[in-house]
Amino acid sequence: MPASDTILLSSPDVGPAEEAGVLRALRSGWVAPLGPEVDAFEREVADRVGVPHALALSSGTAALHLALLALGAGPGRVVLVPTLTFVATANAVLYTGARPVFVDCEPATGNIDVALTTELIGSFRRAGTPVAAVVPVDLFGSCADYDPLLAACQAAEVPVLEDAAEALGSTYRGRAAGAFGNAGVLSFNGNKMITTSGGGMLLSHDAALVARARHLSTQARQPADHYEHHELGYNYRLSNVLAALGRAQLGRLDELLDRRRRLREHYAKLFAAAPGVEVLAESDPGSNCWLTVVLVDPGRAGWHATDLAAHLSRERIETRPVWKPMHRQRLFADAEAHLTGAADQLFARGIALPSGSVLTEEQIGRITESIAGFLEHRR
């Protein structure tokens, strides 16, 4: 089977609407960063999420970085970060000079352990160590448990920065992901719910926070006829052409959500009779189902997640392990981490299956046949 027939985990889903949007932006003459497409994209995403202020940026990582700076993260301060996340969440803390402290997860969802986070905030307060922020991650599109988390952080006067990079279109008790806490962050990377090729967005109810981030994102240039700079800034703004791509994608979001949710339901049925196998956060009705992750208990199943991954790889079907916890990364070998073992268990037992909205019926059939054959052989 040729390499071009490989089924990928989460490929971009683009078509005529995206082509028309990019062509519109090119013909307008606005081909550099900023422009009318960027302005419109900010308004439309803010409206979708339900916040008044948005800032389109070159990546979700850039949005995390600027939000942390605006919240006061810096040397001498700590930021509480889930250990089960993509490295960008923790890297953004390092960019500010603050110190990431890793927190374990809740085993049912993989999201930050709220009780442990609350306990740590109290410990740092008693020790006199300033906590600049807590950064929950809406893992694989399932929102963190925000009601108790926000209550604990508000009581301690600790800001919350929601990393909703994986969660556009998700909800928590009727509210959209990206709208919680002091600020939220989205990613439009090529494998996300919608893509601008590369890009991200900072969202907030706080006009001053977004204004501060906006200033820093354009090299912190002062309003003068010449180039005047009083502080360190960054080149983080989004291209007008890419914003046009994002607007077309946003207009199709409900369609893309529906496809991913139906695919998760399909996987859940496929594994329903397999002992020791469950879908992570399957009962979460608000998840956008960005990636479907199955967890394998080898003692009950008689096989490991890596066995299924190897089988699918031979069939040219891409899978991915759950995020390797940050406390296991060499980069953070000396970092402080507060662990229960939950993240390690999910990393050992989890595998993400192809989940993209662009998958064809023929490709879904190939995946189904391959998994069914594996399960039958292992039964």
C-alpha cells in the first residue's frame, strides 16, 4: 500500500470555502499580518465563544505567552500546569521566567486534578510563594471541571488561564470552552478543530488584558511616527491571508464537530464488547471529540495499547500515545511535580485513534475492519 494511502490522525479539513476565502484575501492586497480579515476573524471567534475581546496571533503558544505576561507571570513566581499536556503549555511559562509546577490529573478525563490544585494553592500561599496563574488544559476537547476550580482560585485570588487549544466547540455546563477564567487560549494548528495553517487566539472578558497583549504582540511599538520602543515586544500577529482561511473554517465548525462526534460514537460501539477497553471521557456531552482516546487495561484485555498501535501502523493507520507527562520529559527533569500516578497510567494505557473530520467512509471502513480483526484475533 503506498504511503499516500496512510490514514492520518487529524488532517486539515479544507475545501472550496477555504480556497475562496484565501483568494479573497490575496485579491484585497492585504497579504501581510493584520488587515480586515484578522479584524473580522477576531470578532467572529469572540462571538462564537461568548467573550467581548479577542486577539488573533501566530500560534496558541504565543497566546499563552502573552496572557501569562499580562497576568504577571515572571521570575520568582510559580504557575500551576497539568503534567498531562502538550509541551507548549509549560514552555510558555518558561518564556516568562516563571517556574512551572506540575499537577497530576483526574483519571476519568485526564484534566487537572482540582482537589490537588486547591491544596497546592494553599501550600504556596502559606509558604509565601506567589502563584501567578493556574493553567488548566481542556484535554482532547473535554473541559476541565471549572466550577470548583474557579471557586478555589477566586477565593485565593489566583488568576486562571484556560488552555483551550484542543477545545474549540466544546462546552462545560452550557458555556463555551475559551470563556473561563481571566483569559482563554485557542489553537488553529493544522491538526486542530479548525486551522489557519498555524495560528491561535487569546480570548478574555478583560479589555485591559487583551489590550496589553495586543501591544506586546506588535513588538511593543509605541504610537509615534517613528519606531519607538520602551519594552521588549514580540512579532506574534496573525497573517490576514491565514485569518481568511480561519473564517471559512469557523463557518463550517458545526459540521466538523458533528463528524468528529459521530466518529467517537462509532469507536465506542466498536470497543463496547472488548473487556478492559474504554473511551476516555466518553460520557462528556460537551466534548468536541477532537481526538478519541481509548484506554486499555492489559490485565483485563489481554493486550496492551501498544499492541493495537503496532497493528494499525502495519496497516498504515496512524495513532498516537497520550501526551507524555511533563514530569517525565528531560526538559523538566528538575521541575517540581505533585503526582498521584493518574497521568502515568493514562500515558501507559492510552492511544489516540484517527479522529479527523476529513476521514472518508472508505477510510473509516478500513480503520473499522482493522480494529475488528485485531480484537477478534485477541479474543
